[in-house]
Amino acid sequence: MATTARRSKKAAEPASDPKQLLSFYHDMLLIRRFEEKAGQLYGMGLINGFCHLYIGQEAVVVGMQSAISNERDSVITSYRDHGHMLACGMDPKGVMAELTGRMGGYSKGKGGSMHMFSLEKKFYGGHGIVGAQVPLGTGLGFAHKYNEDGGVALVYLGDGAVNQGQVAESLNMAALWKLPVVYIIENNKYAMGTSVERATAGVELSHRGVPYGIPGEAVDGMDVLAVRDAGLRAVERARKGDGPTILDVKTYRYRGHSMSDPAKYRTKEEVAKMREQHDPIDHLRAILIDGKHATEEDLKVVDAKVKEVVVAAADFAQASPEPDASELYTDILIGG
């Protein structure tokens, strides 16, 4: 079993394949355990600034990443981005080191939680400004079309970002030029502390593309196989030259908007119900065991290996030195 999450190189492979199901389980569990460890390090004062955890939403990115190719497609997202990095195959050690502000991090400890990227993995960042990644991701789609490389851009955004003006402008442009973009709305029901019902006129976010002729689909974001199926359809449409698609992926975050958010705008009973009845990892676990694709012991082995990876990442981060003050002047300009 690989020690990092990864995109499937065989996107057309049947999702009922036991190896692929186990791969999904591994990748989702890696994200869950990594985020739990990040939360612990934040509580210990080893992670400073903002830290937005992905716990509960793991099925979204794992399902979507399995629908694309890691050779030619690109990914961009917002500030709740650690899960996306891991699903793109970025090294957990480098991600954790960046979270703790160390030289071993992807941005040499200068970017923190919201500002990491990897050209090698075609991951173009977490972005801290709400909705700002959407025009950038639309630009990635334009680059794919201009270069005729057959690539597709996955653009992740939250339900709170859909009301931003730059999102509407991006949708218009993508539709007008038939850009190969899939807009994935990670609809976790709360934009910071405001429910989607209180902030959005017309809560069926999959309809946002109707004025532009962009098809949309509502997806169960707590089911990795449902996300994968919708992702495959949207990616195929984009790759054929038929333009963008909007996926309203209905998911749920178990923690607050960020680590500093007590999340008093929702009840404990609501969160507990989602955990008990709709947890994406438990759902896939049941599919694996009920389908006799894996035993309880098999999954315990997966969990143990994942924990080893996460502990190693935390140890690496804490052992890595902090950046020297001279690093303030590096990576500012690209030389001619």
C-alpha cells in the first residue's frame, strides 16, 4: 500500500474493483488521520494562523481525483486544502512541515495552511480569498484548451463562494469559450457560521450555471462512489470539448469553519447525526466488509499503516528547522 494518497491512473476502471475500493479507503483515512493530527498540533501551539480542517469531507476530493489523470489535469482549491494536497499525491511530510512553518514544507514554511502548491502534482494552491481560486482555475482551463493538451481543470469552491461576483464572471467566460473546467462546490451547508439557506437565494447550487447554459448536478458528497461517478461524467464532457459542468457536492464538515471557530451556530445533535448516519469512511467501510472485499483485520492494517505515515509526518515537521530570516527575500520574483 502506498504511503500517500494518489489519483487513479485508470479513471475508467470499475469502481467495484476491490483494489480501487481499498485505495479509496486508504486515501480517505489518510486525510482523516492527517487532519486529526493537524488539529492536535494546532492545540499544542505548533501550528499558527488559520487552519481549516477537512474532516467529514474526505469523499469529495478522493472521488473527484479518481476521475482525472495525474499526467495532464490540474487542480485548484480554497483554504480548506490539506485533503486536496494529499489526494493529489503531495508528501504528507512536506504538507505538515508547511503547516508548522518549517523549511521542509512545500513553501519553505512561509505559506502555511492556505498557501501551498506543487507544480509537479499540478496542484495550483489553496487560496485564502473567498472565491479567488475560481477565476484562476478558469484560467487553468483556458490554458488547457489553448495548449491543446487534453487536460481538464478541477476547481473546488465552497457554498459561501458561489455568491461572489468573480464566480459569476468565471462561469460566463467558461461557458462562452467552452473551457474544460469542472466546478466542484463543496457544499458543507455553512459558509463560516451562516447556513446556505440564510445566505443564498436559490439553494439548489447545481442550477447556478443555468443562465450560461452550464449543466449542473447535485451529488451525495458523503458517498465516494457517487462523487466518482459524477466526476467521471463531468470530466468526460469537458475533455470532449463540450465545456464546463457544475457539481453541487453535498457534504458536511465535523469541525468548525477553522480551528478558532466554536461552531455554536449548529447543534451537537446535528453533528452527531451526520457522524453516525452519513460518515463517508464508515459508508465505504461497510461496502468493503459487506461485499467481502476486505475483513476487519485488513482494515485495521490499513489504519495502522496510515497512522505510521501521519506520525512520521508530524515527527518530520517538528524536526525540520524554521526558515532563516533571509528567506523573506527569496521566491518573490521569477528571474528573466
